[in-house]
Amino acid sequence: MTTLKSKLQEDLNAAIKERDELRSSTLRLTLTAITKEEVAGTEKRELSDDEVLKVITKEAKKRREAAEAFTQGGRAEQAERERAEGELLAVYLPKQLSDEELRQIVAQAVEEARAAGAEGPRAMGQVMKIVNPKVAGQAEGGRVAAVVKQLLANG
């Protein structure tokens, strides 16, 4: 059975052979982040695919944030590189939910929370608790929270 980590390793080897600098450096950094996570605890361990996904998600988010920072700083070339690295990593992540799909899931959760008696801003935590497991890995926390706030405010 191929693990996500070994898939990254295989893709890195292929990228090196193809002299694909962007891909090889991105995958190398990601594998380093995974290794760092594996030795972070009291004893070295193998990460599960879910844990590896979390690391990739974190790395992709870092690239997005860096791209924004570079764009604001007028450094288009670096921003472009960060964006390209983020897109490379996105290939390994579950497909992100569209805004419409996310809205539907959140709307349903808002209804559930209301049915349980949670309303207004206090319902935020309640709704997030219902939504998070349903969208795990398919939508970033900030994006989810924004939709939840919006729907609670309008409801």
C-alpha cells in the first residue's frame, strides 16, 4: 500500500530526474516538514496519511499567505513562485469545496444549531462544531468561519 508520504517521495525523485526545480524544491521542503513533525514528539514515529495531509495543508497555506505578502510588497516574481508552489501542493489535497457547497453545509449546520436552541453570535461555536468534521481538509478554517458568521448574521 502506498502512503501519501511515499507518493511525495516518488514524485520528488521523478521531479529531480526531470530537472523540475520548482516541483523538486517544493516537495523537498514539504517532506522536510513531514520529517520534522515525525520527530517532534518524544519518540520518532511515522505520520498517518491524515497527519501528512495536515502538514501539506499547513504548507500550502503558508505559500498562499507568503504570496499575498509578496504581492502587497510589490514583489510579483516571488509571489508567483509561492503561488505555483501552493498549486503543486494542492494536487495532494482533497478537492476544495466550492463556495456554494460550503454555504449549503453551513446553512444546514445553522439549522441544526438553531433546532438545538443555539442562536446569534453564541451559536458560532455550536455551528463550527457541526461543520468542521464535514468539511475537514476541504475548506480552510478561516473560510468556514467567514461563511458561518455571515449566515448567522443574516439569519
